[in-house]
Amino acid sequence: MHKLGVITTLLGLILSAVGLIVGFWEMLRGSGNAQVWLSLVPLGFVGLMLGVVLTQLSDRK
């Protein structure tokens, strides 16, 4: 369960970072896809929090 938590944390962090960077870049360019990219940020945050919870609840010693 610890390994799953670490993987989920990293994926959530990457998803949030990519969503922010690409979303704001698309918004500055005036593209309509900015909303799609920025909507990845809350999903990444949920993945990040889920990964942290899974990591903390694991019995790794």
C-alpha cells in the first residue's frame, strides 16, 4: 500500500503541475483549451491527497 501511495502522490503532483503550466500558457495564448488543462489541477490535488493518506496509513516499518 505504501508503494501505491507514493505512485499516486507523484502522479497527482505531476498532474497538478502540468495542468497549471499548460493551462496558464494556453490562457495567455487565448486558446479555448485552457479550461480543460486547468481542470486537471483539482484532479491532481485529489490524487496528491489520496497518495499522502495511503502512504500514512501503510504499515511500512
